[in-house]
Amino acid sequence: MGGTLLNTLTVLVGSALGLLIGNRLPERIQESVVTGLGLVTLFVGISNAGETGNIIIPLLALITGAIVGELLRLDRQLERFAGWIQARFTRSVSAPEQVSAADSPADSRARFIQGFVTASLVFCVGPLTFVGSIQDGMGLPVGFQQLAIKSVLDGFASMAFAASLGIGVMFSVITVFGVQGGLALAGSLAGEFMTDPMIAEMTAVGGLILIGLALVLLDLKQPRMANFLPALLIAPLLVAVATALGIDIYPL
């Protein structure tokens, strides 16, 4: 859990710094920062998507995952959770927000939800999140090292996100701690249950989800990316089923 605690701390500190400087940045700079984050997210997503050895696996995982996510309305659940946090905690938070006095409560709520959901997805769908957290839970030094690298990256990203999207980014630490802590616990209980092909396909699906998120950050499209999250679990499951049935998913 050491890596998860470190990652949570860096996101918290980075978000706080971003909130301190955010209200001093002109709107055009904030827009450019988000565009830059979108471009980097797009690059990382394309790079991770290339990890697949058989594009059929991510395709099936994304389609199945999207159906499950839409049926469960995961996007609404995540937004509702963010709205509950905003109503419960932000009134007592004194950190500077870059919201003008003319902003309505509805605008503030929508902005909080956008920051929370966007940051939660960026910080929690990458390969370092899953592989690093599981290995950290197993007590492997490489797991902590991977999460230490992720912590540095997330610290700078949370600073930029918070400066542009507001205090909702800071509360994404709840998601970071919950997801990574759960994965670390799974790693400590289950041991080495993820094979290299399972990790590769999960990484590829995570990359495709990041590409979708990049479209949101670049204001090109507004896909409900939270509803694709079940695909991250379905991809390694498909690999495990194929292996059990003796199906070669990586034909020459």
C-alpha cells in the first residue's frame, strides 16, 4: 500500500498547488493547458493501445464493457457520487477556486463533476495503476517503483488539471486511493494471477479509453468514457478464457 499512499499524497499536493495558481491564470491559458493535457493523453493512449497482440480482444472487451457500463449507467453513478462529494464537502473547503462570482450553483456543480470525473479516469485507467498496484500489494519492489513514477506524473498532471478544472480534481484522491488500494489488496490476497498477455490486453484497453478521454479534453467529442471501464476487467478475462480453452489468441 506504500505506493498507493504516495500516489494519493502527490495528487493531493499537486491539486492544492494547482488551485493556488489557477485563479491567477487567464482563461486562454487555462484552455491551452487543457489542450496540452489532451494531446499528451492522446499520445499515451495510442502508445498503450499498441500493446495488444490481437486487436480482437480489445474490440470485444470495449463493446462488451460499453454494454455493461451503459446498462449500469456508470457515468451517472460516478457523476452522482461527484455531486454528493461536492454538496457534502466543498462548502467547508476554503481553497481558492477560479470560479467567478457570476457562476451559478449549477455551473459550479458541473465544473466540479467534470474535474472529478476527468481526473479520476486519467489517474486510474493507465497500466501503471493496475500492474503497479497489484505488484505493490504483492510486496514486490518493482510495484512500488512503478507507482512512484506514476506519483510524480500524477502530481504534475493534477496541478495542471486543478488549475484549469478546479477543486473537483483534488477530490479524485478518493478514487485513486479506492481503486489502487483495492488492487493492492487483491494483489496481496491472490498473488501472481495476471499473466503477461492479460496485462498487455488490459493495457491496450486502457489506452483506448484514454484516447476517448483525450477527445473530451480536446473538445472534439463527449463520449461517456466511464461506461467503458468494465472493459478493463473483461479484457484479461477474455485472455484467461481463451487460454483455458486452448485458443491461440496470438496467431502468427
